[in-house]
Amino acid sequence: MSVEFTVFKGSSNGDIVEYKTLHNRPTGNQVLVKSLTLESAAPTRTINMPTWFSGTKVSGLSSRSGTESRSSRSATSWDEDTPTKLVESASNAYLDQYCPNREYYGDANFHQGSFSLHAIWDASFLFKVPDGLAPQHAAPLMCGGATVFEVIESYNIRPTERVGVVVIGGLGHLAIQFLAKMGVVVVVFSSTEFKREEALGLGATEFYATKGTTTFNMAKLDHLLVTTNNLLDWKPYATVHLLSYCPK
């Protein structure tokens, strides 16, 4: 027996189109999730793709589970991360989103996304939302929040260090708050003075406007978190040394 639910996808003219999709009932480790709120980091990338169902992060309620799923409790709030399935084995245990056999948003499951009323996901990437955390606050934490937190953990950033954050966007907002709560000296860089008060209010210790600046009169940084996808002029920040080159 199949499950029918409403999803929303892009179109060639840029409109978002409502669509009905059929999915097999949850089996194994799958969970049917009723969407409550979502966070999407790339809506403009998917809105003109008629075969893609948009949305990458969703918070919702699990209403039906497969027989192997540990997420079997009804009316439990869950948050979904970008990878939608991983294949566990001895060779890739604990790789999570780096699993070579993962199913990933944009590469699989084209029939559903978080712009929907329901979705069926593998429970490997469903996380219970703590009591007291609203769904609309949980979804961004699984998007920009997870991205920032991974960097902090992977590079062992400690409370005694000075960390620069470049650009106060979606990632930057969360980076400032995470680092400040850890006790880090947070040094924020933005193009103008416009976001100074906002940055300091989020927990920044220092703020520097970069437009027209060739050097910064400040103490050295231990880490620099660059939260923009634009190519920066690195000269005011540091000297970049090319250590290797991989030709195409």
C-alpha cells in the first residue's frame, strides 16, 4: 500500500507548483514525517528545476515507522538533516554525512523534499528535537547550525582562543553565538558598520568594517571562519600560502 502526500516543486518559469506524490509505506528504518517547519539554504538553486522537490531541512512529527526504526513513537518531534540515507558497514561506520554510499539531497529522492506536508526519510538522519525547542528554531540549527558546529569541533576551537568570523549571514549569526557561548573571543568582520550593533548583541567581542581597509590593527587570530561563498581579498586578513596544486 502506498502513502500519498502533497509536495511542492520548482518549475521552468520560476513558480512553485503543488504536486501529489506516491511513496511506498515506510519499511525497515524509514519514518513518515509530518512537516511543521523547514529551513532551506538554497531555494533559488532548486526553484527553476522542475524535477526537484525543494527544501533541505525540516522539523516535524513522526506518524508512522518501519519495523526496524527506533523512531517509532508517534507524535515525536524530529529534525531532518541534508543526507537522507546512509548505508552502514564496517568500512564506513560513523562517517555519517561523509558515507560514500549515502543518498543525498539533490542526488536522490527527487520525488520529495521538505517543501511538503509529509516526507519519508531514513531514521539515520532524523534527530529528536529537545523538549522546549520550537520546530521553527530547530530547523535552522540543522542547517547553518550543524555546518558551523562541525567546524568548531573538527578544528578543536577552544574557549581560550581568538576566532574571526567573516560575514554576518545565516552561518555567521550562528557562528558568533556558538563561539560567544563557549567563551571564545569573537572577532567579526563585515563590509560596513551597518551590522556592528547586531554583531556585538550576538556576542561578538570586536568588530571591524572591511570596505576600503588594507590592514587591521588588532591582535592575531587563532582561527578564521569564512561564512561567505564569495572570493575574498585575503590581504587584509592574512598571507595565503599555496601548499599544493591539483591540476584538472
